[in-house]
Amino acid sequence: MTSTHSLANGTASDGPGPAVTVRPLPAVPGGWELAVRAFRCWLVMYRRTWRSSVWSSVLGPLFYLGAMGYGLGSLVDRNGTAALGGVPYVVFVAPAVLVVQAMNTAISNAMFPVFGGIHWNKIYVAARATMLRPADIYRGHLLFIALRIAMNSACFVVIMAAFGLIKSVWAVALLPASVLLGFAFAAPVAAWAVTLRTQTPMNYVVRFGSIPLMLFSGTFFPVSSLPGWLRPLAYATPLWHGVALCRALSTGTVDAGAAAIHVGYLVVMAAIGLWWGSRTYYRRLYV
Amino acid sequence: MSRVATVRSPSSLYSFASAFFGASSLPGKAALRLIERHARFYRRMWLVVLSGAVEPLFYLFSVGVGVGGLIGTVTGPGGVPVPYKTFVAPGLLAVSALNGALNDSTFNVFGRLKWEKLYDAVLATPVGPGEVALGEIGWAVLRGLLYSVPFLVVMAALGLITSPWALLALPGAALISFAVAAVGVACTTFMRSWQDFEYVVLVSVPLFLFSGTFYPLSVYPHVIAVIVEWSPLYQGVVILRDLVLGYPSLSLLWRAAYLLLLGLAGLAVAGRRIARLLLV
């Protein structure tokens, strides 16, 4: 075709050759459509690096289940299981390990790649040069993190089932619950990580955030064993809500009211994170 | 000569160490230069370095005190039942010695080797590749001690130390750090990219979880117990647990010799590999 002019009104009338129909530029897609494009970019990258992540994301939780659930459990169960709600220690711990790996996947994927998107491989800087808006970059990345959480959680749920650690049909809801918990962490953590100028604060989040959360949120021992003044703090953590929800689902002790509170807490946390992240990404990527 | 003297005079750590070790006769004294460099480099980041010491403490309070409340007593060294937190504390002391040494000798050494090109600069001076390896391992041991000394203090404050033999736990912890750091530096010289560090995690997590840190070896079937005996962390845990709880025996010397041998082998490999990678 010869005509390369862009014309506003339909057909090219000057010069020889056939008339060219010029369509108006497509409107900028709204909602999450552009976010899906950013998400597909992460998928392309992951297709080349997934092998190295499989080992640690699948085997890591399995190691914890073996050492804590079975090894330590053999010492705990000698004293009876009344404190654990009448289930063996490994059944008590397994849903907690599921939730902890969801949190860890969320936090590590929402911190280092986000920081790296600006400072290391600069994938955010590249994305900013396209029609993607900061909010699209943010949501696209969150979609990818949610996918990683879902993959790791699905693996672990299958492992739980294979080891006979699932005691109820409610367990079909373990996967969505685990993804919700991970998303509730990923949204605010990414919103925060994009604002960072140095990488040291991220180490503090792991040391003083995710490790204490993992150890004291009713995961390896019931919150009732904590000193009285620490208990309200543990009940206020998002991880405890995730642990309590998943433990109820896998042991079949679901209470509708309590489950609604857990889900509501995590949904609100995710929503606040999403709102905050649109703002921090906008400020960081448009300046 | 006078110029050399003016360069050397401000380095207080070096002059202290060389006076301490008998000055210039020390074979690896150039390694101290590298340690001094790291000490100066991390001076502004001491909080980051020190904050790594809290992780084993969190484990002590969670698993030792929290889960320990569900467990009660376990059979400790000498067949004597001890409270679970007393049992697990020396294990976590060994973990703190491992953590400090492993983080520095793998991630940081790789960064200096491939990204910062620190050793290219160092080897342009009279410092040799073997001394680079020795310096890095020495620094990692110091860092391991930086983690294990506060942990030992907390153990004493909580009344988890029941014997004066516990004083020997400090050199014991340093020995664990030495073995781990030497093997860590040696392995790091074979790493190709950051992706390979997934393997470090793949080794260190089971090492941490299954080396008799949290429960006695009797929990395992016999076959697995035999495999675990080869874990350097397991040997370190036994040394520290027997010392802290006051059951020293001659067999601890064999375990210590195993760790020392592992460390020396790592040191030799690390020096050769650094020479092969950088001195072409």
C-alpha cells in the first residue's frame, strides 16, 4: 500500500491507487485489560526462569512439614492433643505451613522484583515507556504474584491431601483462602516497596516482619499458649486470620461467623493495599 | 618505606592484630587486610549486620518456649530428661553460628566476586588468592561470632546454661562458622548466577531443620539417622549441646576434627578456585 497518511475522515481521496480505509485509533482500554498485558510480560519472563524457583517453593514447605509436623510432632503428640483441638500436631501445623508459604511467596515476590523493576532490571522503567499506566503495571505485577501464590499453594494442598492431612470437604476452599491471604500481603508490600530508594529496609521486613509473624501467629503453637499481653497482638495479625481460616477449613471446624470475619479482614487489607499501591506507583513512576 | 609506614599507621585493627599474632611472621597476615577492609566497609551498616542475630532468638521463643510448652521434657545428653527449651537452645546457638557464616560466605562473596570485582582489585596488590580465601572465611567467622555471642548471652540470662563447660561453646560455635564458611566460599566459586543460589537455600533449609536442632536423632528411622550424622551442623549441634548442658566427652574431639577437616578442605579448594577464576 502506498498511502501512509493518517486521515481523520474515512478515505484517502488524493493521489492514485485504491482508497484506503483508515480506522480511528482504538480507545485506551480501561479496567484491568492493560494490567493483563503487563501480567503477560511477567509470564514470558517466568517461562525462562521457572525451573530454579520450583525447588525452593515446593520443597521448602515440604521440609517444614516434615521437620515441624512429623519430627517435632512426634514429641508433642506424646502429651496428648487436647491443646491442639484434638488433632495430631502434623494436622494442626499443615494448614499453617500452607499459609506461611503463601505469605512468604507474596512478600518476597512483592519486594525484590518490585524494587528491581526500578533499580535493577528496570522492567518498570521500560513499561512506563509504553501505554501502560502505573496502576496497570502495579496490577499486572500483582496478578503474576497471585499466580505464583496459587501455584505454590496448589502444590502444597495436593501434598497435604496425599499425606492424609485433610479432614474435611471444606478443604476445597483452602486454595482460594491461601491466595486471598497472599494477595492481602502482596498488595500493600508492593505498594511500599516501589517507594524505596535503598534495599536495606526489605531485609528488615523479612527479619522483623515475616519471620516473627511466621513464628508467633498461632502457626506452630496455639495463640492461647502465648503470654496474656501478647495474645491480642497475635489475634490482630493478618497471618493469624489466614491460619485460623485455613485450619478451620482443613480440619472441618468451620464457623460461619468467624470465617466471615477472617475473610473480611483479608479483603479489606487487600483493598487498602490496592488503593495505596495505585497512588505510590503513580507518584514513583510519573516523576 | 616511609610511604608504606604512613599508609599503615592509621589501620588500627591491622596493627593490633599483627602485634597480637607476632607481626610479620604470620603467614596469612594479608588476609587481615581484607578483614579490615570489610570491617571498615560495614562500619556504617552495623545495624543490618547485627539484626541478623535476632532470627535464632525468635525461634528460641517460638519453638523453644511456645512449642516447648506442648512438649515438656525430652531426653538430653547423658540420657537425662531436660526441659525442651533447654534442649533446643544449644541447637539454635549452632544455627546462629551457621547463619552468620553462611550468609556472608555465599551471597556476599558472590557479589564481591562477580559484581563488585573486589578480588580483581585485591589481587592486583601483593595479596594472593589463598589469602583472599582465608580473609573471607575469617570475616565470615567473625560474623558468625557476632550472631552467636549475643545468643549465648541471652541463653545465660534465661538460665538455659547449666554448666561452666559452656565457656567452650564459643570456640565450638567459631568452629562451626569456620567449617560452614570455608565450604560456603568454596561452593560460591562454582556459582554461575544468582539463580544458582536457589541451591544454597535448598541445602541450608534442610540442614537447619533436620540436623537434630529441634529434636533428638532417636526420632528418625535408623537409615535417616545415619545420613544425618554426616551433616556438619548435626556434629556442631552435638558439640554445643553436650558442652552447654555439661556432658563433655572425648568423642567431641572427633566431631570437632571432622568440622576442622571440612573447613581446611574448603579453604584449600576456595584458594585454588579464586586463583583459577581471576589469575589468568
